[in-house]
Amino acid sequence: MNTIHIIEDDPLQAELLVDHLSASFPAMSFAVSSSLAHFAANQQAYDVLISDLSLPDSPSTNTAEFLLGLPRRNTVVCFSSDQPVGEDLAKASGNRIQYFNKGQGTAHVIHFIETLLQAEHQAVGKKAQHSHGH
């Protein structure tokens, strides 16, 4: 895993996520988009996407539909205060998209992503060991 992309219109919220995650995973790179249009126009490769739902150019339901259409190979985390749409999104995706309520603070989403990245790192390490005949 190399890149986390964050779609968040609140620069302080985006900075908080980047600061916490980069402290735990200094080798990761981060990209931030402040709108859905900016993300769609500049889609770079990413391993994890953290997205708010309510964006300046997209109401929550439109953003949720967009997130559902993204490739399944990438981890998508919805971090929004729009709980009804967030929970519906998680259900509609078969929990492929994880929902975290902003009202509960950033600790939950950061812990989830840290756990995910640590598990991925360990899986890559095990594959490397097997390919070297260990």
C-alpha cells in the first residue's frame, strides 16, 4: 500500500487525518481533494480512499452513488456526519465501504485504517517470505 486519498472539504479535518496517519505510516503518500469534481478529474492511483459525503459540489446521496461505483479492489472509508446516508452506503456495498461518523471524532477511522495497513503490511511480508522459500 502506497497512497491514501482523502476527499474532504474541511482543510483542518483533512490535515488532522494526514497528520495522524503519516505519523504511523511515514512511507505512505497522501493526496487531498476538496471536492468530488477535483477527485474525479485528478484520479490518481490510491490504495485507500477516505471520503466525506457532503461536499460543496455533491450532496451526500450523489457522493454515496459515486463511491459505490468505484473499483472494488480499493478500500473505501466514508467519514461523514450524515449518518443515515453513511449507514445506507455501507449496507448497499455489503460493508465493502466502511462508515464512520464524524461526530465520534477521528480516532475510530484512524484506528481502522492503521489496523488495515498493518494487516496489509504483514500479508505482503508473508508473501515475500514464501517467495524466497522460507
